[in-house]
Amino acid sequence: MNIGIIGSGVTGVTTADALLCRGHNVTIIERQPYAAMETSFANGGQLSASNAEVWNSWGTIAKGLKWMFKQDAPLLMNLRPSWHKYSWLAEFMAAIPQYRSNTAHTVKLALEARKHLFAIAERESLDFNLDKRGILHFYHDADSFKTAERANKILNESGLERYAVTNEEIKQIEPSLHGKFFGGFYTPSDATGDIHKFTFGLAQTCHRRGALFVNQASVSSINASKGSVQVSYTRSSDRHSQESHQLEFDRVVICAGTGSRQLAALNRDHVNVYPVKGYSITVHLDDEISQQAGPKVSLLDDAAKIVTSRLGVDRFRVAGTAEFNGFNLDIRADRIQPLIDWSRRLFPTMSTRRVVPWAGLRPMMPDMMPTVRESRAPGIFYNTGHGHLGWTLSAVTAQMVADAIDTSNIT
């Protein structure tokens, strides 16, 4: 089949790879000049089945209320009225009863996705700073550790090897980590890597295998009729013209991240993705002392809601925060500074002289589950809404949507 994909982030590109492997012709339509320039550019880097716990709980609501007026809190919400935001929050609370089942399902998806992603990397010889040292979660007090124990039971029951460690064992796993902790959990099978290098590299291999990339293209309409789907778009590279272009496909997959809700509305579908902003810093370890002082094992600090990844010898990624502020992409100094301060406090001999900040919009569904399904309009499919786990889950949802396309029938 001739298949169009809207979006060339990690979800769109892994979908393209899955469809190419099944013998389909693929065209990827992307609004940026290159693949992986938005949410798939500088995230926390964790391929983390251990972070599969969904956020839908009354405990999350309580923390959110406590943090609401604290500027450096892990969660920040702009209280300006917005139907999109408040309808999303209502659906978020409605999904609290599915906390256990959704967490268990996410773990299983993450474990399966890991197999596919590692297989892709090996098949295409992709270099993206893959590191299989596991992920260490640590907790500062007994209450948070006990809460994590309850979640860990669900993770274990769902097939994930993740076990408790003491403060002494935390220091053995990551000797560079300063501080005293109540305890932690270690997942040896988790991994880290540079999402941008992986996605851009895979996009290049897809291009070499015959995929067509239409970049700097903003989709204006998607129409399904007579067994085909027409996609209209305008090119931002057409400086002196806003001429509309059109392509026709047998099937179309929407992998547009935070733009998926607007595209879904064109087909009268409800895909309530909300753009939850996250920040990261990339600390460049330019001297040998910093390279030795920076952690090798990926970390998650539960209290600060900060994750880290070591990307090769000379880069250290620190990411965190969740900001409900619409499509705002401003990089705020008061949100970046806590990431720098945290790095200095826990790794005091590591230089933070050269730090590159970034902000991206996570495409979050209210129930924290990716949307992989067919539209009410025949021939249109969704693979979107992965939230903070796009890097972790995309390789398996790509297979799921490819399966759905292969078994679809349009008359």
C-alpha cells in the first residue's frame, strides 16, 4: 500500500520503519525542516519500563495542589481558563480507577518495545549512545519509599525485574551520587540513549530504503473518500506563495504528537492530547574531572521528579518538570535553574560551566495511555499520545498500528 505518515518524531519514524519492513510505500509529512526536531530532540533519554506507572492517582492530585503556587515545583499549572486544559484534567481524574490496569499494561508494552528498538538499532547499525546500565530510582524518606513499594509490586507482577536497594547499595551502583537516601529501586534491564540521534539516524535509513520525506509542510486537511485518503498541506519553504499541495494515499497514520488533537478534529475524532511541557539541560563534560564526576547509571530522583542519562563520554542529560501552559515553548530561567542546582548539589565536582537548556511538549492523553487505533473515517489511523514514554513505547506501538493497517479493509 501507499501510506502517508504525519509527523517524523520517534513515533512517526518507527512507524515508517515498521511499514517499510512490511513492503509498503511510505511518505512522511513533517512541519519541521528535519526529523526529530520537536519532542524527540532532547528528552531525558530513558528507555524506562521502570517509569511505567501512570500518573492517575489521588496522590498525584494532592501533590499538584501542594505545588500549585511554588514556582520551582516539579508540577506547574497556568490557571488561566482553557476548555482543553480543564476537560483534560476532568478525564485525567475519571481515569484514576484504571490506575492499576493501565500501569500493568504500560509495563508490558515497554518490555515488548525494548525488544523491537534494540532489534532496529542492531539491524540498521544505529549509533545513539545506547547504554544498558539500568535505571536507579532513589527516595529521600520512608513515606515516599513505601508508596513506591506499592507501585513496584504492580511492575514486578507485570514482568519487570526491579528490586529494592539500600542507601549503601545505591552508592555501590552509582558511586558519584552525593547524599544520603532512605532507599531505592534498581531496574538492571532498563537502558538510555539519545532519542534525537536514534530518530534522525533511523529517518536517514528509511530514506535510503525508499521512504519519501516532505518537510516544512503543514497539513491543512485530511479527507477520506472512495477508498483513499487525500492530505492537503502548505509548504513554509514557499516564501512567495501559500499554494496548497495534495497527496493521495491508501492509508494515513497520524503521529503528530501535540498536533494530533487538531488533526483528529478534522475527522470528528476525539483525541484529547494535551501539551505538557518538560525541560532538560545537557551538561557538556569538557574536562576529565567532570567526565569522572558525572554519573554513569541513569537516575530518577522521586522527590524532585528529575531523570538523568549519560550520553557518551562528554554529555550528561538532566530532565524534569511538568508544566500545563498550553503550547507555550518559552524556556524559563526559573524552571531551568532547579535542574542546574540539582546537578551541582548531587555531583559537586562536575562542572556545569557549559549547559544547554531545552523545552519540549509531551503529547499526553488523560489516561496516560498511547492512542493506537483507526479513525471513524476509513483509512485514517492514530499512533500518538505517548506522553513522557514516547521514547520507551514507540517501537511497539509502531508494530501495533502496522498490524492494524495490514488487517484493515476499505471498500
